[in-house]
Amino acid sequence: MLIPKDKYEKASGMDSFSRNLVTVSSPMLAAVILSTFGMGGIILIDLISFLFAVIVLIFFIPIKEERAVSVKKKEPFFAGFQEGIDFLKKHKILFYNRTMERKEPNC
């Protein structure tokens, strides 16, 4: 459990506030960046952030290779699909969370 039950309301309020803050401030920040640097500047910022992420992933995040190769027999395509459905039936909260949650509008 990440949050104690007595802190659910506060956590929910903080989550809602942060989502709404991003929803309101993102267009304003985008307008300031666009008017200051232009579209070329935005693409340059995007490129720099991409290169930063790639450099961090290449040099600072170790990726462990799995040496042992397990031999699996070929399963029918729908066997994996059925396994996923069975998992969601056992963990109903995940099914509910993926299908019934409020979708955020794409701005």
C-alpha cells in the first residue's frame, strides 16, 4: 500500500490539483516558449531533451542481459490473450481501472 487509508482524501486532492495545474499552465508555457523562441526553438528544445534522455539511458542506466535462454514451446496466439483475460478476472481492480477510469481530454 502506497498511501495509508486515512490519507486518501489528501492524496486525491493533491493529485487532482497537480493534474489541473498542468492542464492550465501547459498552454500558457507553450505560448511563452513559442513567442520567445519560435517553432525552431521548440524543435531545438525537443531535440536537446531527447538527446539528454538518450545519453542518460546509454551511460547511466545499466541494462542487465539475461544469459539463460528458456526454451518455450509454441503456444497458440489466443492462449496469451486468454491468460491476460484470466489475470484481469482475478484482479478486478485492474480491469476496472483500465476500462472505467475518467479519460483526460487531449488538449
